[in-house]
Amino acid sequence: MSDTRHIAVIGGGPGGYAAAFHAASRGFRTTLIDTRTTPGGVCLHVGCIPSKALLHVAKLLGETGEAGQMGLDFGKAAIDREKLAGWKESVVERLTGGLLQQCKRRGVEFIQGRARYKSSTLLEIELGDGGRQELAVDHSILASGSRPSMIPGVEAGAKIWNSTGGLSLETIPKSLLVVGGGYIGLELGSVYASLGSKVDLVEMTDGLLPGADRDLVRVLSKRVSKTFNEQYFQTKVLSLKEQKKGVAAVLELPDGKEQKKVYERVLVSIGRRPNSEDLGLEHTAVEVSDRGFVQVDDQLKTADAAISAIGDVVGDPMLAHKASHEARVAVEVIDGKKSRFEPACIPAVVFTDPELGWVGITENEAKAQGREVKVSRFPWGASGRALSLERTDGVCKVIADPETDRVLGLGVVGVGAGELVAEGALAIEMGAVVEDLALTIHPHPTLSETIMEAAEVYYGHSAHYFTGK
């Protein structure tokens, strides 16, 4: 590889910075361009990382509040909002600052600015200091990410938040309406409920987390019902209007009746949309779908031979770990390797309390496809570790092909579920059968054992859970 070949990466999120680092390690001259002063993108600055920091605080508050049944009384927690917000920002700064240092160590040029294509191989960068710079490259990787969607006619502001506003923690409102029962709404709603806000949630469908299996969601819903004030399903938001005392919300209930209520703040979390506008793509051969997603093949190539694209801007699932794996493939392909992005599965996690994670096919998907599957479940009420944590509100289930016993999916709801689903991802990628999980010795007592136990239930035997078979 000649070190004169030049790759520019547009967007510094988990896909972008991973692509830049991979490119530099392969000998490319590499430039990483992002509008922020440090790499990290939405995930590290106003997404995954700050939200998980606040969810950790919510978990601590929940645990101390429930410790009374163990004979411990910590009293009512005193919350210093400014100090909490500062700590959250310090977590972000440590990570993003570390990435900037990684750029220097790896020889990656980092430019703060907004890049636009003047042609397939020529970029114009509007610099953060107001200047402009042109950059000629051999190839570019577009990793421009996504942004929060908003209700038509409603704009985010001081009282109506999107996910970015919700994570700023500029106030802890006495009342909060969360619009959207997906993972962002549930995570941030849980944070504010733990901090003392009276939280209502409204969702257009008939339940939380429409993409997840109902048996897992029921466990989460039971706990959410205790922490949230009200939940409205099959309900539409007709209008949101800021006023002096807060935001006036008008909801259309399932029976067609309207309900009006004023909230101190409203959080709109109804999904995300790709950042594919204002990039100068009209000066290239890149094709964009009606929904705004950049079209790519399984090698992350666009219709323009000099441009690849990865991450949220190329489509669902909009997950950081998907983007970082796409980054590796995109760079390897540019380097002449016969790589393809063709994962057998991509895990998903909702970091609520309890957490909910799944990987591979779900029961919902199998039913929609008319595919026969065999499912086994292990309830955490039979787990010694879960009992010692006073958190038996969990379930692990294995989904398999009934003819071959090949593992097709894994679902977990419970404390630390996000740390467990990776075992299912590995099983699926390796083509494991359920017996492989059952015969793998897991440490005792741990929550990871529930995966082994669910596999044993599949065959009608579990040392800790009698199924009657």
C-alpha cells in the first residue's frame, strides 16, 4: 500500500473514527472530518455514553431505594443536578479527548468542520473557525450519522426536547411527557423518573418496544408501570404548544376522545433520520433512497466508485456497533480485500432497568415469516444469583431450529442483560446448536448460567427449574 493514497472520513462517530483508525493502520494517509471539536459523534457526545452514565445513576438510586428489604436504609437521596451534569460531561470529555489523542498517535489528521462534495474526489470544508479548505482525496467514507426525528410542525427547544436536549440535564422537571415507547424514550424516561420527575409516556402502538418479543417486554413493562406515572398506548399526539408554564399537550386516546394536559417539559423520542442532506451528493454519483438513506452494497460501496458509506446514514439498524463493523469492511474493500458486511446477527440492547437484549431471530419475526422454531425459557426466579441480588424479574430464552437444534436467537430481560446477549451472538455466528450452550460449563453462581439453564430446559432438563417433562 502506497502511503500517498488518501482517504477522507466524513463523520467522527463510532463508524467514522473506527474507519479512520483502520485506514491509518493499513498505511493510508487518513483525514477525519467532524463538526465537533473532538471525535465521537452523537454516540459519545449526546447519545450512547452520556445516556448510559445517567442510567447508571438511575440504577444506583433504584437499588438504594429498594435496599430496605435487605435491612439497609440510606434515606432519601440528595441530588445535586449541576454536579451530576458535570460528572456526566466529564465521562464524555475523557472518552472524546482520548479519541483525539488516538488520532495523533495513529497519524490521523483531524479537521473540525463541515465537509461537502464538490466532486467525487474533491471536498470543500467549512472550518470551525469560519475559514474554508479544499481537500483532494482518492477515496472517501461517508459516516455522517443521523439526527432525532420530530413530530411534523413541532421544533425542539427549551421546553420540548429531543434526545440531545433530554441528555443536557439542564433541569429536572416536576412533570415530563415522553413521546415514544422505544428504547430512547424508555431509557431517558427512566432516568428522569428516578431523579424525581413525574413521567407520563405516550406510544402510538399497543405496547412498549414494538420490535421486541412480548414475553420479554412484559417483564420490563411491569417495572416501568411502577416508576412511570401514566402510560398511554394506541394514542396520538395531536399538538404540543409551548406556553409560560410549560407545554400544553393534546392527546387522542384510543376511543377517539381528546385529553389535554400541561407538562413542564416534553421529550420527543420517535426515531432518527439519516444525515444525507447538505453534503453535496448531487455532485457525485451517490444514490439516496426516498427515506434519505445512502444506497450501498454488501461491500459498503455506493454507486460512486470513489465513495463508500457506513453507519446510520446507510440504514437500519442504527446502532454504533453495527457502524464500527461496517467501518472495517469498508476500509478492507478500499484496500483491495474481498470483504463483505454479512453478519449472521446484530445484537440489540435496551439499557433500562431491567435491561432487555436480543440477538438473531425473534419469535415475532419467526411468526411473521411462517418459520417454525422451538423456544425454551429459564425464569430468573430459579436463579440463585438473581435471588441473591433481589432481582428475580428476569427471563432468558433460546430460540432454535426444531429439526437441527441450531441456535437462531437469544433473548434476555433482567439485570445486566446487555452483558449476556453477546454469548448468543457468538453462538449464532459460529453455527452452534443448543447442546453446545448446555454443555458449556458456566461459572456458578452467575446470571450467565441462565443461558446454559435455558439450553438445558430445551432438552427437558434443568437442575434448577422443573418443567414437568
